[in-house]
Amino acid sequence: MTQQYRIEKDSMGELKVPQDALWRAQTQRAVENFGVSDKTMPKAFIRALAMVKQAAARTNVGLDVLSEEKAQAIIEAAQTIIDGKHLDNFPVDVYQTGSGTSSNMNMNEVLSSLASSEELTIHPNDDVNAGQSSNDVIPTALQVSACLFVAEGLLPNLAHLHDVIMEKAEEVESVVKTGRTHLMDAMPITMGQELRTWATQIELAKSRLNHSLTRISALPLGGTAVGTGVNSHVDFPASFCSEISRLSGFSFHPAQNLFLGISTQDNAVELSGQLKTLATALMKISNDLRWMNSGPLSGLGEISLPALQPGSSIMPGKVNPVIPEAVCMASARVIGLDTAITIGGQSGNFQLNVMLPMVADSLLESIGLLTNSAMLLADKAIKGFRVNKDNIDKNLSANPILVTSLNSVIGYEKGAAIAKEAYASKRPVLDVALEQTELSREELENLLDPAKLTRL
């Protein structure tokens, strides 16, 4: 079927736009100019951008900048985008003009088309964009989308992961196992202690994210082009933040310095750093699980992760730790995206950051990857793993490092000699210590009791 077009025009002239498209000339120019990737702005960003426009319209009618009729038409049109409709009308590539002007105008044009009627004309710049500039709209939408994505998705999933880890820690609290440093046998710990360490990592990650949200929730809208607020009502920033808070259910407030939110992305860089820290924690937990699950015969074999799918196209019966592997890859991606966001944050030249779309896309991708990873790790790895206690007990009983507990009684040098002999002869430390010290079996059993050695 032949594509039908209509003619649209802007300040630069006329061009063809697909007949059924809700966008207009400026969006079409962006589609034709920015064929860098096949990535468009994330749905979470588009939803937040529509929410910004809706809150701005509500603010402008309250400040007598827009008529009630025009504001209501914009509000209703924006709600359709918030509800997930018309998302195929946002075709602009992520890699576009650094201010995100093309995405802002894309939204302005779509809302103008949706809100206009035979009786009412809604102008994309004069009405939808009233009191705003792309330079304050795009960083605001970036921050709103990040805050909502973290608050509605990532933090609840991290809370779930923390709870699952703690439940499993209670279940395996009494299991004493060989501790490991440098991947080598070390003093014993309980599996409960091991898992509670993971839980603490997640708890601290939640705390760090919450602290970052207090800063990235300070919005620059109202600063317009460079931060001075030209063409915007003096009460716009505070009124807008009240509206967006009411609409979103998340508490936003005006930036203390509107220039800051337009010219820098320091708060996004900070949040990304906390996401990178969380990714590092999830990778550590995942790799611990992989090692504990290794084998099952020639590895540590301490646990058995849930068998989710065949692990090999050639080796029958092989089952791999697929969830920890997937989480490790997602974590690596987040760490890489943090580098991109850091470079983006450096690109604030004078009064405008010029990598806003890339920063927004990378930040939201990181949040999404970690949100999904936390849930998968909880429900498809940690919740269902089984402890192989026979393997754990066998390795623990043969661990010569237990001799460390004798240091205060027989001294380090004598302990080292006993450990070396136990390694060489492949005998329990207790048997060698009976031969080489004057301690009784009862005394040695008490001193070498692995469970006692795990107590703080």
C-alpha cells in the first residue's frame, strides 16, 4: 500500500508528513535528520514528558496564562499519552539534538493535534509549550521519569529481594560452611551470615537511592531557556511542582537554582553512580551463587540452584546457573551505561547540557535492568536453592585452616606445621594436632568446633 502524505510547514518551510501521523513538521525534520539508531526515547520518558505537559497546562490555567478551554483540551490529550495510547507517534531517535528539542516539539505537536478541534486550535508552541523551553522541559522529564521508575519499580523490587534473602538466611542459619578468602579455604562461617551480608548490601543500596532521589526530585522547570525564567510566570516553578506531585504521587520541589538543572546533570550522574553501586552488589551476589552452585561433582557443590532450562546443546543433563549469569550481564551493562552518563554529565557547556536524551535513555535503561534483575534473582535463584549439606560438612571437616583457632594455645608456627601436615597427609586437623600437641581430644574438639568459631 502506497504511503499517503500531507504537507506541513514550519519556520524553515514545507515538507511531507505521513497522512495519519499526529506529529508535524519539526518532528518530521528530526525523523529525517537523526537516523543514528533504531532507538526512540523510552516509554517511561514519554509518559513523564506527557505528565509534565499536563501539569504545566494545569499550572498555566491557574496563573491565567491559558484559558480554561485550552488547558482542559491539553490536559485530556496528555492523559491519553500517560495511559499508553499513541506511543507510535514518538519516532525521534535518542541520538538527536542534545537539548532534546526534537522530543519536546514531538510531544507539543502530538498534543496539539489531539487537543485541537474545528472549534478550538491549540498551538504547539504558544499553548502546549506555554511558559516552557525544551531546555527546562527535557531535564524535568528526565528527572520525573527517573524518580517514578525508581520509586514505583526498583525500590519495591529491592525490598522484595531483601526480604527473600532474609527469609533464606533464617532457613540456612545453622548451616556451618567453609569461609573463603582469595577463593581459598578460610575460617568457617554460617550460611546465614553469608546471606545476611547480601541483605545488608541491598539495604544500603536502597538507602543510597533514596538519598539520591531527594536531589534529583528538585526540578528546573520554570527556568526556560537559560535559567532566568524568561516568558514564564514567576510563580510557575512552585505551582508546577505542586501539580506534578499531585498527579504523580511523588513529592517534587523546585530546584534551588534553576540554572543548575538546565546546565548540568550532576543529579543524574549521582543517581547513576548509586545504580552502578547496586549493579556491583548484584554481580557480587550472583557470582557467589555461581561458585556455591559450581559442580555439581567437581566444584564446590554447596547449593543447587533451581533447574530452569537445559544448559547445553551437546551435553545432555547439563544445567547452568542462568539467572545469576543474566544478572551479571545486566550489571555489566549498567556499569557501562554509568560511564556514558558520566560523559554526558560533563557536557554542560555554559548554560545547557547537550547530551540530555542520551542521559535520559541510559539512566532509564539502567533502572529497568536492575528492577528486573532484582526480581529474577529473588524469585528464580535465591528463593528456591537447596543446600547440599553433605558436601558442605565434608569440606568443612577436612579444612586445615581450622587450626587458626589453636594459635592462642600453641602459637602460629606450631599451627602452621600442623596445617601443612594435614594438607600433605589429607587428614583432619584434629588427628594431626593430637599427635603434635599435648592437648586432649576433648580440648581439641572444643577448640576446633566449627560452629563455635562462627560466633562473633
